[in-house]
Amino acid sequence: MVTAPAVPEIYEDELHSAIEARAESLQSLRELGPPDLVHLIKQPIKSTTKQVGVYHHVSGVDASSSASLAAYINTLTYSTHDKQHKVISGIYCCYNAFSRLDMRVQVYIPGTVESYCIDERGDKRVATDELWLETYLCSVLRAYSYADDGSGDTIKKIVGVRRFNPITSTESEHKFLDAAERLFFNGWQLGSDPEIQVPNLVSNHLTTGLLSYIHTTGRYASGINLFEKLRTRDGEISSLLARVYIEADEEVKAVELLHEAIQELPMDYSLLDCQADFCNKKGRSDLALDIAKRSVVSAPSEFGTWARLAEIYVSLEQWDLALLTLNSCPMFTYQDKDAPRMPEPQKVFLPIMPEAICDEIEDSNVDDIELVHPTLRKLHAAGFKGTFLKAYYILTEITKKIGWDQLLRIRSQVFVMEEEYRHEKQTVSHQPNSRNASTTALRSPSPNPKPNGHGEVEEKTQSEEVTDGEPSLSVTAEASIEKPGHTVASEEVKAGSDEPDQNANYTHFQNKRLCERWLDNLFMVLYEDLRVYTIWRTEMAQYRQQQLLYKKSAEEWEILGELAERLHHIDEAVEAYESCLQIKFSPKAMRGVLKLSEDKHNVRDVCGALIRLVTWQYRWYSEFSPSLLYTIRKLIEEEGAVKIRSIIQGTSLPQHVLDLTHQYAALCAAFRSSGSDG
């Protein structure tokens, strides 16, 4: 573990309040748990009467024993900025999501080390070797889960988090994979990604972490070896092995394995989904279709099986069936990562690097929401997560392929529209002795007719409200995007005042289906995205034609970049991101530029973006980013380690940042040359 340049400190208003708040939150934890908490007690060097409590959060520290956690606390006893106080004790808290216990290591300086654990009731328990094994594995999984780009809502809520790479050598890899093998069949206890309704043997946070590690580092042989051993105990694990084979470019082995495993387990939805996904990506959507249908039959309550079938219908350009399948997806309320609930601090100290750093990086963590036009602030799609995010992606993909107008026509062909329903209801209200439309024509195919909602999706869009007070918006551009009418929801049909005549013959929409409320909302949200995007592009074209400067704030350019990316307009997204970066540094915008540079194989631009992102991560106490580690690994594979090191060294950023970037590259090179992966 590399010593970070500075340690954030959050000062308690009341002594030990952070520890007490963590203990009280244990009962509410549902996922892997929050990052580790490190709490220190300081007192003035010249006085022993007044004590001060400070804390910070951390991930990636070796939590396999009390000794390794005590060692971390000992690294904090000397402070470069606080010469007036000394650390007299510290406590390290690390959550064990298997046994739902908080492991504690208390260090007295100088003096003794005590280790124990706290259960959900606040009672002390003995910290056994088995509990430490579980805790270690959870800490590695959390390190990967929380070491994202820092843009997630949960990550933003946590102030002062240090992030380290938990696996920096083949020895630490063996330790991780050994713990994963020993606890693999308990992995379902950890929960799963929000798209999974019920965690199981192959879909849980442990398998997600394992696949993430293998994908990031390219340690395919290690992953194959692990899953080969595990699948001898349960054939269902073959789906994980097949996924690693595919990513390792061992596709023949993957196909043979899937064929063999599905013969043994013909209705295992994980195997079927893997096979359907492979066939679809290989351009054989015709083969993937029947496989995906079997997967849906096998697991009708899982979102992923329906979403895969919808993707295949999109590939087959069967737009009506794609919409009907999307409408059948069971939607789940998004469950965010566990975040610590801490009391209001007395003050927060977030030190910068010891050496000078670019002002643009320092200022990039502060956004001014007042500089964002209300229209851009109200784009609801930016807040989609989980199943709603995936469903929206499929809907935008269809729109990109066939256009908004054609999408609306197909929508009106397959779903009962509000206007036609009311018109037909009035027309047939005096026709007796007809068939029952409520059971024949108005039946939704969804297995879950009342899916869970999503907190950030509203039943009524605010498009009318958004247009108010926008004198600069182009009327021509706005008129080019047709506003969709509402469909009829099952709730409306079943409502007492709107109950159709039991004897009415609704021949006009005999074969139509009811659109789920959430999908109807998604159409309205998509309309708003398209409306704002069209106005933006039209205005930009008008300004360029008149040779005028089109001005937006950095925050607005960033939002426009996200908007274009959501709608699959990559070049326009990068244009917006670059405009943002001309005003100030933005990690989100820089990642957008990095994505385009990777697609164009512009090595120098990729390295430049990488170094700036590493600088930003480093400033905010992070020495670990799986996405950056993956990008550097791919660069080394394609261009060679010597060339990449030369480009990195040729930049003008501070030496400690270059050293950290070199460490990323060296780690990738060491893993590749270690022998297990060739």
C-alpha cells in the first residue's frame, strides 16, 4: 500500500459520536456495507485535559487480521499539518456483510491492541479467524464497489474517503481468490446488483466483484482456474466460466462449455442468458431469439431475461415486439450502496497535495448549480438507475435506429392510447350484448402488472413547466419533436369511473395491450431529452451560421454532453465535453473525451486524459480506479509498456502524479509477465 500524500480529517462535534452513529446504523445495512471508518483521538501535546475526535473513511486496506488494521492506524500517528496535537488512540471499523458484524480494532498509543466485533444490537463478540476471513473478502469487494469514478450518488455523499488498490501483487491475488473460493457458496448472502431481484449462486456481489477484478486486470487464467474448480461442485457456475472464456477470447471453449452445461441444466437462466448474449453479439440474433425466450420462461420475474429478449428484438428490427417485451419487464426499486450516516461535523479538513497542483483540478470538485438553466436541471433521465436506466437505454437505442416519429407510430399500434380508448368507450357505451373487452383486448402480457416504482420517475412529466421562461429557445426546433400522447394504464381501466362496459365490443384495439405506467413515463422523459437536444443543436447551428459564440457554463456543457451520450450521439457528446473542459476541469467530461480517444486509437490523447484523471483521483485521496487501471492495461497490451511509459514521462505534471501513473502501468505489466496469464 502506497502512503497517501495527505489524510482528510472530519472533526466531531461530540467525542465518539461517529462511532456511535456507525453502531446505530448497523441494523439498516442491506448491501456490502459502508467503507471502513477510522477514528482517532487526539490531545494537545502540552495538555492532557482536552481531547479531540477526528475520523475519515477508507477502502482497500488489508482487513485479513487485526495486525494489518492496527498497522494502518500506526501510519496516522504523525501528521504534517497538525504539530499541536498527538494521537493517543485509534479505532478501525470494518463491516462483515456475511455475518452482519462490525469488526473493530482498537489501538492505544503507546500500548495495546484490542480486537472484537459489534453485532446489530451493539453487543460485543469475539473476533474469530473465520470472521476475519469473511471481513477480508468483504473489504476487497467494497474496494472495487466504491472505487468508481466518484460520480455515483453514494460516493458523493461520503466526505473524505481514501481509496487504495486491495490487490497489488500475485500473492495478494492468491489470497483474494482463495478467500473467494472458500466462501463462494455463501455469496448470495451479500445481496446483488439492483437489476437482480433474488440473489443466487451466480448473481451476487461476490460474483460481480470477481468478474470485475478479472475484467480490470486481465487475469483470465486465474479466473478460469477458480471457476473450473468451483463448477465441479455445481454446474450452474459454468455460466461464470463461460463469461471469462469469452472475455479471454477463448470463444470455442465457451461455446462448447455452454452446449455441454445446457444439456445438463436445460432451464438454467444464467446459462441461457449467457448463450443468448453471445449469439446476439455475434450477429446471430435468429439463434439468440429462441434461447432468450427459454430464459424468460425459466426466470419470468427477473428483469435481465426480459431485457435481453428486448435487445434481441431490437437487433432483429422487430420494433413492436421489442416494445411489448420491454413493457413486460418487471421493474425493481433501486437499492443504492450502503452509505455511512454520520452526525454533523464541527469542521472538515480536506488537505491538498504537498506539491503544487493545477488550479483547474483543485476547483473541479465544486459545481455551481445556479449557472445551470432550469430546463437542463429538470432532465429526469439523468437520475435513472438500475432497471429504469437499462430500460431507458433500450428505448433510446430504438429511437436512434428508427427515429422518434416512427417510434410513436409503433407505440400507438401496440398500446391502447388514452384518446382512442375514451373515444371508443363513448362510441360503444350504447352497444349491448358485446364481448368483454377488459379481459380480451386490454390484457397486458406482463407477469408483474404492478411493478415497483422508482423514486426519480414521476408519473407526470414537467415538460409544460420546463418550457416556461425560455425566450431563447427555437420554436422551429421544438415543433420538430412531436409530443407523445399518454397511453391507457391498467389502473385507469380498472378504476371504478372508467370501468368499460362489460358487454362492449372494443374492436378498434382488439389486439392492443396496456402500457405500464413506468414505460409511459419513460416516453415522456425521452421526449423531453429529445426536445432539449434538438433545441441545443438547432441553436448551435444558427449561432455558427451567424459566426456568433455559443455560450454555456461548464456545468451546462457537462449536462449537454451527458444528454447527447444518453441519446447515442457520441460526437456531439464529446464536443460538449470538450467545451466544458475549455472552461474548467471536469472528471465526467474528461472521461467522455477519453472514451472517444480510445475509439480513435489516439494514444497520446488517451495518455493525456488518463494522467489528468489520475491527478484528480489523487487529489481526492484515491490511488485506485478500476476503470483507469483497465484502460492502462489495454494500452500496454496494444502499444507496449515502453512506449506508454515514455509518453507518460513526457508530460509536465507534478512528479508524484507521474509516479502514481507509472505505478498503474507497472502493476499491469507485472501481472502480465507473472506467468499465470502469459
